[in-house]
Amino acid sequence: MHIIIGSTGSVDAAGKRTEGPAGTTVEARILQSRPSRRRRGQPPEGQNERRSGGSGQDPEGGMVLLLMIPEGHKLPKDLSSGSYRVFLRFTRRGA
């Protein structure tokens, strides 16, 4: 047994963020899901379209998922850049 008085343990391992290689598998928990937003028709009479561009619309029949990834250190640091594709595989718990 090794006892040190007046000192704390190293926290280096908890603070490190290591980026996993491409194709790394991570487990996630689904916190919430909802259907995609409905597309709206033309704006009401006498009003202009306030949205710029049409690329921000959800695809028809899509689902929006909110995921919790406990091992977030495995995710790429630049994940929000939009340069990644994500593939999901669903398995039942206990399988």
C-alpha cells in the first residue's frame, strides 16, 4: 500500500481528450425523438419570405434524434464542422 499525505491524485487521465480514429464505434442513448418539421407553404398574403435559402429544411419523413454519448472523448473535436457522416445501428438492450 502506498499512502501519500497532503497530496491529491493525478487528474490527467480524466482531463485528456483523445480523438478516436475514423470509423470509431461509440454507444449512445436516445434522450428524445421527434418527427421532422413540416414544410410550410407560401407565406400569408402580403408577407415576404423571411427565411434565406431552402437548405435548412428537414427532409420529409425524417426523424430528429437527441443523443447522449457518455464517451464524448471519442468524438472528433471538429464534429460540428459538418464534414462527417454518421451511421446508426440499433440493437436491443441485453442483446
